[in-house]
Amino acid sequence: MSAGISNAPGTSSGSLLRRAGWRLERRLEVKPWHEVVTLVGAFIIGLAICSILIAASDKSVVDSYRALFDGAFGSRRAIYETLVQATPLIFTGLAAAFAFRAKVWNIGGEGQFFAGAMGAYFVSDLWSGVLPRGVMVPVLFIGAAAAGALWASIAGVLKARYDTNEIITTVMLNFIILLILSYLLGDLWRSPDTFYFQTVTLPESTHLPLMIGGSRLHWGFGIAAAMAVVVYVVLRRTALGYEVRGVGINRTAGSYKGISVPRVTVLVMAISGALAGLAGAAELAGVHHRLQLDISNNFGFVGIIIALIGRLHPAGVVVSAIAFGALVNGAVTMQIQTGIPAALVDVIQGLSLIFVLTGAVAVRYRLQRTRTDESLPALADPTDE
């Protein structure tokens, strides 16, 4: 017969060990100061990494950043040029933000930009000798918006009717429109006095008037800012905006509430494409004044980044576009004044965007300290026989 000692009341045959740990959890609410602190931190980290790269190329970090700031905001001329660089990005950023609000992933802003530029050129070629300037410029933008909307609606209809992945269709449409433009610039639309893939210079009646004399800042920037206000009003003050936000939050719940999800999908793609098409018209009529293959500096793709940094809010898109325009404009001055290699300038731009985007995602999460209870096996009682 063996004797034993009973366990203490309330305990099991083993003992409990509490271990502390960390886990990543999503924030239930993202406060404004969370975003500010995270983005400032991401900017500082990006600045530090870029400083290391600049120092590694045997260039002065202080002189480089001074040149960057001077090129972006150092003078009135620099500020005007920064706004010129930001203008197409506001349009394409709004295009991406509007589509993403409905969880419609429009990656075709680049192709819709080209479609808008082609539509604007077609209108100019058709009516530039007939309509006066006061009428020609609005008609130009209407043609660009219609062309962009039509091109984007192809992916919208395929999504609504056959549930085709809009990411794939919009990306493929980018290539298709570029090939169509290459054909037109190499044959029907090519200027007879050049071998380059470009059209003749547009007549002066189609040129956007300048906002500031002696600069390149045209009224396309004013139109872009106005469109940001329009998009905000549509999203927040109209029935369509309610449907767009409802579909973006939950498509199934939206359909039960009486929202026609296919109709909203097509409308969202059309409006998104129209906004991107306006960017093409602004660059054509405000800056280049002729249609060419390199009229876009990846504005459609960068617009996606602008929309994400701006948290899909029209005001955030405007601020982000101006910030990126400042980065692009200042980087050119930095390269000229300090002799930093062009490849390094591209790396600095890319790293800056990566860290800012990382910060925009990281702000939605937090590290939470946790404790886990683990049972340890009971030790044998020495009094047992």
C-alpha cells in the first residue's frame, strides 16, 4: 500500500508556466496621429538609407539634399515645375482611388492615359480648324474622358458579365492600346517631316492656357484640383458614392441592400478610365502639344502608388501627387548640381516610395504583448512507494 500527498486545492497534477511574447495584430481604429508618426518614421528611415547610398557614391549628403529641396521648392519657378509634374499624377491617382474604393482593381491607368491622349488628338485633328479655342479645349477634354472611359469599360463589362479578373484584363489592355498607338504613329498619324513616332504639333487653338505667365504651369493643374473636389463630392454626397463605398465594404451585403453590383462595377471602371484619360489630355494639350510614344512617364502606374499613399482620399491624392512631383523635379536638379548618377536618382526615388508605402501599411497594425499558459508535467512524489 502506498501513501501519497494530495495536490493543493485548485491545482492540477502539473504546474502552469506563463510565458510572455509578442504578436502582430490589426488595429481596430487608426487615429490620425498614428498615421503621422508612422509616415514620419518611414520618411526618416528612407532618408537615412538614401543618405548611405549618396555617401557611398562619394557625394555630399548635405549638398545633395539641399539641391533636392531647391529643385522642388527653392524658387517660384521650381514650385511651378513641381505642380506641372504633379498634374497628371493627380488625375491618375484619382482614377485609381475611385476604382479601389469599390474594390475594383483597375491597373490599367497607363493604358487609359494613352487612350485619353489618343482621343484628344483625334478630336483636335477633326475639329481644330473649325471650333474656336474657347470651345476646342473643353471638347478636347471631353473626347479624352470619353476615350478613357470606353477603354476602361471593356474590363468593366468583362468583370460584370463574366467575372473576369480585372487585374489581368486591365494590364493586358495597357499593352494593346500601346501597340495600337505604335501603329498609328508609324503610319496614319505620323508627322510627314520626321521619322520619329510622333504626330504634327497641335494647333495653338488646342493648347491649354498658362496659369502663370513665363512658366509651364498650365490650367490642367486647376482642372485636376477641381476634379479632386468633384470626386470627393461624388463619393460622399451622392447615391452613386454610397453604392461605390457599399460595394467596396461588402459586395454581398450591398447586393442584398438592392445595389446592382455589376452596374456599379461598370460605372466605376468608366469613371476611373475617364479620369485617367483626362491626364492624357492635360499632358498633350498642356505640355507636349504633340502625341508621341513617350508622352507618359509611367503616370498610370505611379498613380496607383499615389492613391495608396493618399489612403484613397482625394485630398490625400493631391498632397501625395505634389510630394512625388517635388521628388521627381528635385531629383533632376540634384543630379545636375551634384553629379549623382542617374541610376542612383531612380534608386532614391524608388526607396522613398517603398518606405512610405510600407509605413502606410504598417500603421494599420501594432505589436501586442501576449502571455501564454503552458502546463508542465508533474514531478513524481518522493513519498510514493
